[in-house]
Amino acid sequence: MNLDNGIIYNNLEKEIKNLKKELKFYKSLFNTHGNSVVHNLTIKKRKCKKVWIDPINDNREKILDLDMDDDVKEWLKPTKCER
């Protein structure tokens, strides 16, 4: 195996590892949010790690624990009562 093939092989191994990690994350939504509508779920980060969050069903403490971004700030705002 020459140097180019070794580099390509290492890159492919890294890509396969990343894809397996991504697949495991996507499969985890059935374990973490089995009662949620998939349409409501979004991917956010907690301590720089991707997590599933359901802003409708998840409690405020879980949302407060997320890394802050515009969506999270919006979810934390009190909602006005409508008639």
C-alpha cells in the first residue's frame, strides 16, 4: 500500500466512524423522545454535544440546560394567553 492509498484509507475510516456516530444519534430519538411527534423535534447542543429537544413537551429545566442560541431564548420567553 503506497502513501496515497494509506491516506485515502484513513480518511475513509474516519468518515465511516463519523457516519456511524451520526446514525447512532439519529436512532437515539426513538429512545429519548418516543412520545414526541418527530415534526416537533429539533437538534440542539448541550455542552457542545448534539441532543434531541422537543420544545413543546420537554420541561423548562431541560431547555435551560441547552447551549443558548436564538431558538432557545425564544422558547424561554413567556407565552401570552390568547382568546
